[in-house]
Amino acid sequence: MLMTRPSTSHTHLPLEYNKSESLLPGISVSGTLFFFHCSHITVDMIWRHLMLLGVSVVLLMRVECRIKEGKTLTFRRTQHSESQDQMRRRPRRDASSSPGTSKPSHGPPFTSCRLLLTPAEHEVLDDNTHETGFNGDDGSYVILTWVGDDTGVVLVLSTISGPVHPLNEGGSSRLYRSTDYGKSFHDISQSINHTFIKEEFGVSVGPGISVILTADTPVLNNPGGIIFTSTDAGATFKFIQLPFHLAQPIVYHFLNPDYLVALSIDGGLWLSLDFGAWWTKVHDGVHSFSWGAGINLFFSCSQVDAVEAEERGDLILKRTKDLGKTFTIIHEDIYSFGYIGAFLFFSVMEDPRSPRVMYFSSDQGDTFSQALLPSASTEQFYSILDGDEDMLFLHVDNPGDTFFGTMYTSDDRGILFSKSLERHLFDGHRKSDFTNITSLRGVYLTNKLDVDGRIKSVISFNRGGTWRPLKKPENINCGDKIKSCNLHIHGEHSRNNHIVPMVTLSEPAAVGLVIAHGSVGDSLSSSQNPDVFVSSDGGYNWRGTLRGPHHYTILDSGGLIVAVEAHREGQVKTIKFSTDEGQCWKLYNFTDQPFFFAGLASEPGTNAMTVSVWGFRPEEDGQPMWVAVTIDFQSLITRECNDNDYEEWLAHSTEGGDSERNGCVLGVKETYRRLKKQSLCRNGRSFVVMKKQSPCLCTREDFLCDFGYYRHINTSECVRQPSAANKTYELCLNGEEDELLTEGYRKVPSDRCEGGFSPQLIKQTVKACGIKPSPAPPAMSTSSVTHFDTPREKLVLILVCAGAVIIVLIAIVSAVIVVKRVIYRNRMTKTPLQLIMKAARAAIAQPANRTQMMMSLNDTADMIDTSCTEMDCMLP
């Protein structure tokens, strides 16, 4: 029986399991992009607790919170021994600056403001706290999904994992639906016939309010898999029998939910244009795929086994622009590919023994060029850290198990890459601490590995142009023992090693607000308890706000922050909240019966004012019960904000700086209208970020060092690398080889400065070149679809043939004219010569008539002069 306070509404959902007859397929799907790292945000916590089930056993309870596509959370419980977990884990680099420390110590002290909750506030929160206990539902995990924007619909899928052996019976699933932002739930499992839903596929939510659930269907004795589709946010579901078995989750088109693409376990690429009602197989031997702009669909395929082809780099990259009717080969011998922002990129292995090289395209594969980057062997990897329409951040791994590499930034074509940061941390789990601070334009945060093995945090305010250490928090005094006192932020590396429960958090609607775990000192330390720090200006200045690790989330566009302390042992019942960006906190006990914490869940977009605390509570029968407590702060903060509650804030501004340049970053000054810290009001769901922009004069800070150049350590000038002295760079761009003549600078992508410093970039085309290796004749496709040439290729062929015919005709006509002209000249020259020779012989033979003959000779000479003048001839 669930015990709650009388003032707290609660719900019991009794369940009885009806296990399905489905079998586990026993199929594992390997990764597809070995050089592309775009990990989902995850939160792992290790809890130790004693379960009294007649036998006292200490188990390692691992509760994992996994976020997919910004709308889905997965809370998982698994049990395994600690020794087995350590055996599976790859060697990792210790972040500790004191390896001998066995118990974490506290960092430099700081005080955070704590305010008491008034009885009236406590009563209001009690009346708006709703607890749901899922009785009998001891599933190993639950998946939460928000459907649509501002619909209030939340779907919860709870599943008990079935046996691993494919001949045994599978598990069972329960589906719940809420229409009030998680305050209450209804069991709708009958709408999917209590079917066992695949855990790894979860709940797929597309544009609008469309939903897809994928059943766990055995491969043997079944022609295809089963999906359930909904077009009304899960109110009703439609059963669909697929003509194939899925190898991975179905992928929506990013704009049209009716357009679906799927990959079958036998490598078939399938398309549906009516939200799964009818499917068409468009290609065989497909390894991976990705939507591009519009309806462009890219995929890699091979005529042999796709996995073996990837290992050899024998894949072919293709594109269809008409939803599978025709195909175009973009490149052969690719290792893998991806699409991010406006860039198509792929690594090419032109020879099995040669390293891989990267190619990029910014026009959907019509043209592409090799990136000016170091090549990577099969033991190394490339990783796209972030990207948009203007530029890419790319990590190139160093050879060997070094746990670091070099970060590069691209130009707006993805071709010219400049070195941004050396010794960039990338640990043995292939996890990077690189973070885009989305609450302020141009800000990025990451960690680097120094030569002495220490991990240090650096931040960039101009999209990777320059990096600097983080300032010491304003409310912390390091003392004389610490030589270098800076803030260092825990990232994915620390989260993966269970040092912190979650990584840095920022939201575009909460301008300037950043929340992160960190430690203060000369480096990042795992021997020091991580604390929570907050920045209100995008990372320029920080302050300590909460002692110890916490889970946190942002509500009401930054007007409200909530946090729950991460207890490694024990249970939780208290939530903390702040209305002044973490300067002061209030504590509220949301339940009388504590439970083991699994995670915080709030509606994506930060506009909501409700938050759900999820966890599980052991019952008397020894079975854990999932619990969700939803707290609505809207009744506590009732006043709507007015104009007096907001202030004008110049982003990137610093005290004592040049007034003309103060706030200039990426070529513009941005002035935001944002909520004052002391204003106790709510922004509301209709809140929109407002800002004013004005351009700045260009300086060297608006430019990156070009390829072959580096920024001098003591100046801001770009200096040519010694290895590149007296060397010209010839770039093969879209079929033309250009000699790159530069002063060493190139403008930061998306920088909008005007006037001022303006280095000139000159290009001179020297000759034509080809950027594609000559592919071997393509093998016959095994697909049932006919492959046609594109209309553009047919037009080019027709024009080339017509041009060749015209050239041949012109040559023939020219030859005829030349021959006739030569014959005419010969005739005109021969007649005068014959006349003069005849007159001369007559004069010699008849002396008596010599005078008459001379007159005749003169007449002949006049004729010759006239003829030679017309023909421009010469006589000997």
C-alpha cells in the first residue's frame, strides 16, 4: 500500500502481466559511423543499497537516464556485480590530480544562500504535487516521451526484459498516457494488445503528434515485424504488419511525418510515403542512411556483405532525390558517412593499405572536395563534434591510446580546416567533453589533457577562434596552497566514470544561463567532490551554488531552476528550487515515503513549470515499484512578468573594456531583454527571446589563422608554419585547381563584422583537375529497382556529342577552302612567268625586231606587276 501525505494527490495503477508469445530475435546491430561521434546525453548513477528479501545481498544498482532526440527519457535498472562491470570497462585515464586519494575530499569552501519555505508556500506546493505509483510494474526500465509541443501528452512505456535466448518467451510491456503533463496516467496497454515493445527501439515520436511503437517479433516463422502507429498523440494506435524485419528504429522525415525510411536486417532500404501503411523496397545491400535537405536521401551500400565492406572501405555512397525512383553515385570506396547542418561528409579509403581521408560537400553531394586535414589510419578516428550551416568542429584522433587529439574548425564549405585546440581530451570510451553553450551565441566549452596528465577546462567565446581558462568563481577563495586557481568543468568523461550524474546544461531560451558540475584548483580532480556552479553571462563569470553532485533542470525559460541531490546511498524526498538563477535556494519535501531516485523529467523547451521526479520504491513483497511525483510550480509563482521585471543586457560585455569594442563577438553586439534576478514572476509559455544587434568593426579577433598558419603565442597575429614556408597550396575545388594566396587569415564563419581590419584572400585558377578517383565499372545491382542515369548526365552527353560533330564539320570545310586557295595561287603565278619567258626568247632569236619585242616585254612586265600586287607574290 502506498503511503502519501493527505494533501498530496496520488494515483495507484494496479497491473497484471500478460506475457506475450513473442520471441527475442537475438540480433545485435553494430554501429555505422566509426568516425562520427554524436552521442545522446546520458546520466548514469550507481546506487548501493541493501535489499532485505529474506537474504541480505549487496547489489550494484545502476540507474541510467538516457535522453533521445530531446523528447525521450529512459530510466533503467540493471543488476550486476561490480567486478563484472570493471572487467567490461575499457582502460580509462584518471582525472585525479592526487591519484593516491582514496576518499573524495571537499574543494574550497563557499556559501550558498538558503531561504526557508513559508507554511503558505508549502501548502500550495502540497496541493499541486501529484504522485503516481505503478503497482506491480517492476519493469527493468521505463521510457518517457513527450508528444507534440504544449499538448500535455506524455507516454510512458514500461517493459520487463525477456530472456536472451531467442527460443524462450519474451517479456511484456505496459503503456501509459497522460494528458496533464504527467500529473496523472492511464493504462492504455490494450491499445497495443499488450505487445512486448523492443527496448532499443522505444517510442519514436515524429513531427507533430505522430508516434510509432515497434514490437519485438521473432524472425523465424514470421514474414516481417509489427509496428503500431498513432496520428493522435497516442489516443489510438493502428496495427501494421511489415513485409520485413527492422534492423534499427524507423526514421521520420524531419518535416513530413508521412515519409518514413527503414533498414531491414537483410540490408534492404524501405520507404513509406503514407506513414507506414504501404512500404516499397528501393535498394539492396544498404549499410546506413541519412536524410539530407529537402527529400534528398543518402545511403551507403555494397554488392557484398555490408559489414565486411565497411571494414575494407568498399562501400558506395549514393543519393536519391526523388524518393527512390532514381539514384546517383556520389563516391566509391567510402568507409562511412554522415550528414550534419548543411554538410555531407564521408571518409574514403582509396587503397586498403592507405589511411582514410575526409571529403565534404555543402551542396547535397553535387560537388565535393577533400578536406585539408591529417589522414587517419584504421586505428584512429574522426569525430564531428558540432556543426551547422556555417562551419564544423572536428576532432582528429592522435595515433595510439593517447586519449587526446586535435580539434579543427572548418570554413563555410567544409574544406579548409584550421587548428583550433591541441591535446583535446577524447577518452578511452570515445567520449568528448565538448559542449555547445546554447544560451549564448559562439560559446563552447571543453577539456584538454596537459602533458603532465592533468585535465583542464577551457572555453571559447568566438566559435573556437581562441580558448582560455575559466575564471575562479567569485564566491570562492582558493588560498595560498593552490598555485593556479581556476574552475574546471566535469563533462562526459566524468559522467561516464560515475564522478558526476549529469553534464553541463544550457538552453537557448534561458539567455546566458549555464549550470555545470566542477571543481576549483589547478586541474579537474576526481579526488575532490564535484560541486554545482552557475554562470549568468554565458561562462564569463561563475559562482558556487550547490555543494555536492545534483541533478538539475531549467524551467520557465530560466526563471526557475530545480535540483535534486544525488545520493549514492539512500533515498530522496527533497527537491530544491531557485527563482534567481541559483543565488538562493528553497527546499521542499515532496513525499513522506522516500524512494531510490532515477531522474528528473521536464517538458523539452524550458517553457514548462512542472517537473517530475522518477524513481522506484521497494515493496513488502520485495518487488520494486516505479514512482513518479509531478510538482507544478505554476500555482506557487502566479504573477505574470511585466516590462519592469526585465532588463537590457549586453552580451559578452566586460568591465573596463573599450566602450566601442565592448560586447563585440563574431562581428556584432547583441543586447538581450531578459528577466531580472530579483523579479519573482513567471515568463510563461508564450515567452520569446528578444534581442537587438548592431555590427562592429573587424579586428584580428574576427579571423582565424588560415591553413598553414598558426596564431603566435604572444601576439594575435597569424604566422606561417615553418614546415609551410615558401610553399604554395593548390586546392582542387569542384574540378578547378586553385593556388591559394593568402595573408594567413580567414574570417570566422558566421562572423558579421564590417570594415576595419580586412586581409585579402586571392585565388588564381591555374589548371583543371578532377577530384573524384576514377571508379571501376559499377557492378550490376541486385536491387529489383532499375537504375537510370540522371537527366543532367544525359544532357551533358548530348552536348558533348553535338560539339564533336560541329568541330569535325568545321575542320572539313576549312580544309576544302585552303586547298582551293592554293590551287588558285599556283595558276595566277604560272601565267605571267610563262609570258615573260616567251618574250625574252623571242627578243634573243630576232635581233631585227628587238625594239618591237622590248615594247612587248614591257607590256608583259606591267601585267606581271599587276598580278603580283593582287596576289602578293615575289619573283626571283
